[in-house]
Amino acid sequence: MPKEIIYWKQRNGELIDIDKMDITHLRNVLKLLIKRNNKQVQLCPNCNEPKDSIECCGFDATEIDIY
């Protein structure tokens, strides 16, 4: 079975096969994804912790199924 090719879309719209990227480019992509992910985290205005984390002062565990 042939391996699926996955592409990364560059800023200029060009698609690159991820398997053909050099290590520096892969590192930069990883850093970009981490930065984007961190920006999406909403912090609690009271405790400055992520709103959905157990450390947050307003964390609500009523809808968590532990069984």
C-alpha cells in the first residue's frame, strides 16, 4: 500500500511534501503550531490559568464523567 502524502501549505500558497522538508523547516513548523495552539488558550481573568484546567479557580467538574 502506498504511503499517504501529506502537504504543508506555505505562506505563499505553495504546497510542500512534509516528508521532503529539511529539519530546520520542520522545527519552524513545529514552533509555529505550538505558538498558534498557545494563542487559542483562554486564560481566567482571576487566576491567569487556562479556563479549562483543574488549576483554574473557576474550574467546573460537574460535567466530567470519571467512570
